[in-house]
Amino acid sequence: MSDMANTKRLTETVEVLSHGTESDGYGGYVPTVTVVDTIKVYIEQMQAGKDIEQAQITLPATYRMISRKDVGAGNTIRWRGKEYAITSTPQADHVRRTRYYHFTMHAINK
């Protein structure tokens, strides 16, 4: 992983989203989505045989994301207008005093 983080540039911008609810004023609740951070990342589409057992999903909507920030548990990612769930635990990689986090993410069908 060191080689990937060392040679790839963090060229994509994604939004880290938090999901919750708020009162609708009538005794019920409505879902809310809040942008908690905007980060620069490197994203590549997953290929067969490349950590696919960890991804546990179909390939066309599955990506590996590398960032310098850890994305909190329960958050989702908005990239190019679509929302993605993080489907792996972060793998930290140290390259020249910089920590990179590697995630697998999968498109959420909405």
C-alpha cells in the first residue's frame, strides 16, 4: 500500500456525511444529512482479485478510497453526486511522516 499512497495524488474531492433525524414539529421525525467534512482523496475502481473478499459486493459500484483523514464510523461519502457506504475498516499506512487511510466504499442504491 505504501507504493500506492506514495505515487497517487489526492485529486478527488468528497464530502463526509453524517445521518440523523430532527423533529418535524408534529410529533414525528424527518431524516437529516449533514456535511461534516470535505476532504481530498484518491479513488480507484476495484478490480476482480484485488481485495474483493473484503469488499463483499459487486464491482461496478465498488471503489478504493485513500485519504489523509480517517472517516468516522457510521458516516457515508458523497462523490460525484452519489452516496457511498464505507464497507471496510480503515487501513492506516505511514509514508514519509504522513498517514494515509485506505477504505473500500460501495454505492448506496437510493
